[in-house]
Amino acid sequence: MLTVTFNRPDSRNALTFAMYEGLYAACERADADPAVRVPVVRGSGGKAFVAGTDIRQFAEFRTGRDGVDYDASIARVVDRLEAVRKPTVAVVRGACTGGGLALAAACDLRVADTTARFGVPIAKTLGNCLSANTISLLMGHVGPGATLDLLLRGRLLDAATAERAGLLTELVPPEELDEAVDRVLTDLRRGAPLTHWAAKEIVRRMRRRLLVPDEDVVSTVFGSDDFALGVRSFLAKEKPDWTGR
């Protein structure tokens, strides 16, 4: 087994660009090593799986092109995680938000405990947007209605609501999480590798048929005054006063 642990507990495991690249490299290793049957991703510290991308990474953004390039770089990692030839499992405790939710959604199975919270609160915080690639991942799990509810209201789903929406494979109390993960891994190790790969690959191809052009949308939002305001306000711990420009 290969376990990737996001290890910035003091920042609720918010991802730097270097951490995204580390995950990409781990996916490459998982496919290259026949001893790895089930790659696992999880967060450290108990308070978060991943609480999105570290907002300080956005401080130097100046134009909509910066946002388009950012989304392309994240899509490269998310797509690589989704395309791993072996079953992948996300183990979720605490916050699983923004980019963290995208990574969890790109995994094949999600095992969570009752402390988990899921969402994309960017309508309240940064004023940016998700790419078509990420939105299609969420729609594949919970459908368009629940996806729009997450994005438009910016609320966090508790673990029970996420399970009812179809996002979770298993939901257990915190003290039972490791045992539940072991059960899932045992089931997966007993499976035929090519059967696993075939199921994953067909689902991946079906999802990618949903993708639509989105650079104009992403560029408009990341190049907006509101996004620049959102980043400044977040770093200053202030509430932004959106203008729609």
C-alpha cells in the first residue's frame, strides 16, 4: 500500500503548489510499483483532510490568465489521481473543502468519520470559481442539483448529509475509522486488477464526455476585482463587500 499524507496540520493541510506536484509524483509511483495495490490519501492532524489550496498561492495573481493557468495545473494533478490504474481511497477526517474536495472526488472511494465536513465555500470567501473539470467530478457523485447547492450557497455538508448525497463509500464514528479503512482495503486487495482498471477507466471516459470549454468563464472570474478583493480580505481576515465586477 502507498499512503500519501497531506502534512500541514497547522494550516489544516491547505495545499501549496509543491504539494500538488508531490501528489502527482506519488501517482506516478503507484502505477510504476506492482507492489502497490491500493493507494490511499489522507490528511494529518485530525482536523482536516485538505482545506483547499493555500490562499497565499493566489497573492501574485494579476490577470484572468493566471486563473486559467492555475486551473490547468490543478486539473493536471486531479486527472492524474483519477487515472491511477489501481483503486484509490480517500480517508477523510475534518474539513474536506475546495481543492481538497476535488481530490477526494477524484479518488474511487471515500471513507469518512462523523467529523468530516464537505464543501466549496468560495462564494463566501474568495469569489473565484471551479473549473468544468472539477464541477464534472462533483456532478458525477451527487448530481447537478446538489452540486449547485454546494457552489451557490457556499455551505458545508456534514458527514451524514454527504453520505445521503452519495459522496461517501462508508461513514463511521471517529474511533472506527481505521478499522473501516482496513475493511475497504481488504476488499480491494481481493479484486482482479484488470477488472478494477476497466471499471475505473470506463467511468473516467464517461465523465470526460461532460467537459465543456470554460477558459472564458475562468478568466473572467479570476481577472475580476471581486477575486482580488476576496484574496486581500481573506488574508486580512475581513469580510469582502462584493461588487460583481
